[in-house]
Amino acid sequence: MSQYRIKVDPDLCIGAASCVTISPETFQLNEENKAYVLDHGTEPTERTYERVVEMDDSEKEQLIMAAQSCPTLAIFIYDESGTQIFPEV
């Protein structure tokens, strides 16, 4: 398992919900129709645009597919060392 920091930029998010469709255990939409990041395995008690989550390789692939599906590239993913892995810089 590795840790990844997931960040949604609410200014870029248009509420397309493609991330929610691909990875509903990671993303949900709030009342403003903006995606927020869930803490894996727990009930969504705090709606935050940024969270560090632990995931295995298959979960990571699904996370990247969800981020790639965003039409405005509003989802940023960083590895344990803080290097941005999506979108590629």
C-alpha cells in the first residue's frame, strides 16, 4: 500500500461527475456540485477537497482513470514524496 495526496481544485471543477462514476469510493459531489475526496473505508463525515489516502496498485489505477476522465483536469494526484503524478508536468 502506498499513500497518495489527492486534491480537487474547486475552481476548476464543473461537476461533470465522471470521477464519481469511475471511483465513487474516492469522489462524491457536494451541494455546490463540486467533487470532494472521501477517506477510503469510512463514511463521508468531512467534505474536503484534499486528502491523503492509502491505496494499492489497482486502486491507484482506478484513481488515475477517474482523474483522467475530468474534462477540466481539476484532480491532482501526488505520490508519497510529493511529486505530482497527475496531470503530468
